[in-house]
Amino acid sequence: MDRDTQDGLAIPPDLLEMTPEQLRTLGYWVVDRTIEHLKTLDARPAITPGSATELLAALGGTPPIAAGDVVADLNLLADVALEHQQHGDHPRYFARVPGPSSPAAILGDWLATGMQSVASSWGGGSGPTTIELVTLSWLRDALGLAPTSEGVMLSGGSMANATAFMAARSRQGDGVIYMTDQTHASIKRALLAFGQPESEVRMVATDAQFRMDPQALREEIARDLAAGRTPAIVVGTSGTTNTGAVDDLEELRAICDDHGMWLHVDGAYGGPVALGHRGRTLVTDLNLADSFVMDPHKWLFQPYDLACCYVAHEGLLHETFAMYPEYLADVSGEEVDMSNRSLELSRRSRAIKLWLTLRTYGLDTLGSAIDRGIALAEYAQALVDQSPVFETFTPAQLGIVTFTAPQADDAAHRRAATALTADGYAAVTSTTLRGRTVLRLCTINPKTTTEDLDGTISRLARFVVESS
Ligand SMILES: *Cc1c(COP(=O)(O)O)cnc(C)c1O
């Protein structure tokens, strides 16, 4: 029991309290509203763009000084704030990379939030830490990563790649880093922000399938060695965001071994494919990576945000990131302080949702759900090949197909993607490959049907003809 006064000091009551009944009623409202969202999504637009003026008028205003009406504001959040966005969970959201989260993952994330999950230190979060370590080791084995790999969960591929580079640099020191123009743009951004000189970043040529050309890599390395520079890191990609291209990791590993270099593999998009039954024949050799990244919020059916970063050298994450304030005395063995594996100290348990997803569906079913995304892109390619308007630009690979209308110019392709997205039926983006604007579909949502793809390709054909 709080005493209201002590030595004449008045302690105000807790004003933030809700009664259990109030919270229960509002909580059920949140659950019902979320289910309504999921149930009606198919009939609503895949992206709802917003006007800055209208959104500011609805959501802004002067700072709220007095208490408000929580029910009205929950409605405002659901109907306005959360409505105006790309719905990455929409069955016809094919733009960039969809985010088809799954019911089990949503439940896990809700529970983790309600119970203020924390996975910073062993002492302060042994349960959530165990969940993170267990989840990372299940995925390590299922993906076929090196058994020595240790991991940490981060907000996304950008942060996970950056974390891997910090670990790589602490082992390799300064030196030249090799990537291609198909490497995700966030990687070069991170490297430059960490002080990697632009003069020590190489864009290696790609082959006809947009994979890093191993011969071109050897030549770049030879040039750098001749100029007295130190080759340090090769960035391979298992599933590029543009076309789903998979670099030949065996070749890249051999080159790295010849020069004492580090092989980083970005599987932010394509990594989960190695969990598929067919997929594991398409994304292979992940055990050859010194470090590896993948984004479960892309193709492992998780709500934002969640990425996994693995480093294959035992203890290196800890060596790179350990800090020892007195109040966080380190403990050894299984009792890991996750805050010693990246730059994040206070951190929620992102693993709870993924652990529950793996346990609820099982790796077997999840693998089939991933394979389905691969097959949907192949179906889309068949539609493109039958279409009198389109032809395939890059064949379906890892759930991505790109195509063009040979008689239409680049601007007409961009207009067709914009028109379809504005129409609301589906969301599609164009991308640029070898200087050409191409249409691109990313089909990783297990809810997508063949009718969805029929409707999307036929509408795109109409829009591209109309806008040329
Ligand atoms: C999406 C993506 C990233 C960046 O991941 P975020 O989660 O958006 O930070 C990095 N690499 C690849 C290949 C990606 O597809």
C-alpha cells in the first residue's frame, strides 16, 4: 500500500491505470478490428496513398494536453493512420517485397508486447533470450548454415547486414569490399556511413543472369592487389531483390579462400527459400558464408520488424560488441547477453513471434508455403509468355518475375504500374535492369491465387497498351 504522504511529501496517485475490465474491452476491440482488417483486405486496395495535408489534419493538431477518448482514437488509428499504407499482407501486393505476416506471428508479437518482453541481458531476460537462441539455432540448422554460426535478431536486413560488416571488419581490418549493382542499396549506404572509403568499394560486373561474375571478381581483386590494396570482403546475394538472382557461393568462397577474404551472404530476401522443399535445391551452400543475413519479415511470414544476422566464427559477435557496465556483469556459457551481439542494448524480444510461428506451423508446412511463392511466379511467367502484349525479361526465380511490353517505352511501363496501383486492384512496381524499365511481380504471399495473377497481368496489359 502506498502511503500518500511521508514527511509532508505528497505522492500523486497513478493516473495511467486502466481497470482490467476497461483493458479487456478495449483489447477485444483491437482483436476484432485486426480480424476485420484481415477478413476484408482482399476487397480493399493493396496500397492506400495519402495526402500530407489531409493526414496531418486528421492525425495532428496541437499537442494533446487534456485526456482524450481512447475509443475514438483507436478508430482513428485503424481507419486513417493504419489504412494509409502499403498493405504488404494483401494478396495482390506484388510491389518491392511483400510482408505477408501470419496469424501465429501476430499473436506472438501481441503477447510479447503485452508482457513487455526484453532480451538484452541473461539476468534481465533469460526466458526471451532462450527463445531467441533456440529460434536462431533451429533456423541455422534448417537453412544449412555452418554449425558454428551464432546469431542475433535485428530490425531488418539493413541493420543485420551492417551488424555483420562490423563483425567482419573487426576480424579483417580495413580493405576493399566487392559487390555488384544488384547488391541491395542499403549495403553500400551502411558501409559508407561506417567510414568505408568509396574508393574501396568495387562494383563487380554481373553475368547474363545478374549474378556476380566470378572471373570479373578475380580481375578486380588482381587489380587491387597490384595497386597495393587489401581485398577484404565479398558480398554475395542469395536472392537479389530485383530478379531473385542467386550468386554462386561455391565460386565466391573459393576466391575468398585464395585471398584470405570474408564472404558475406545477403539472404534478406531469398534466405528463407532454403527452408523450402524445392527451395533448398535453389538456395544452397549457405554453410560457406562467414556471415549471413535473412529477413523473416519478408518471406517467413512475420510482422515487421525482424531480421536474423549470423556470424560463423564462434565468439566474434561477442568480441565485436561486448560492453561491460557494472550493472550488466557478463555470465558465460549458455547464459548469453544478447546486447553483446549487436549495437542494440534495450531490445524487445523479436524472437517470440517467430518461435511461435515455427512451433505452430512446423518447418514442413512453412517450407511448402515458401515453395508456393516460387510456383506462383512461374505461373505469372506462363501468363506473360501467353500474353500478346508482354514478354519475359528475367524468368521466374525465387518468387520474382520481370517482363516488358516490347512495343511500349520505359515511361509507358512506369505509367502502367502506377495506373494499376492507383486502380487499387493490385500493387506493382517497375524496376530498371540493364538500363531498361521492366515490370516486376514478387509473389511470396501464400494467400495469392492464380485468379489474382490472371487479373493482374490482364489489367497490366490493358494499362500498358492504353498508356503507350
Ligand atoms: C530488403 C532487403 C534488404 C534490406 O532489408 P530491410 O529489412 O528493408 O532493412 C537488404 N538486402 C536485400 C537482398 C533485401 O531484399
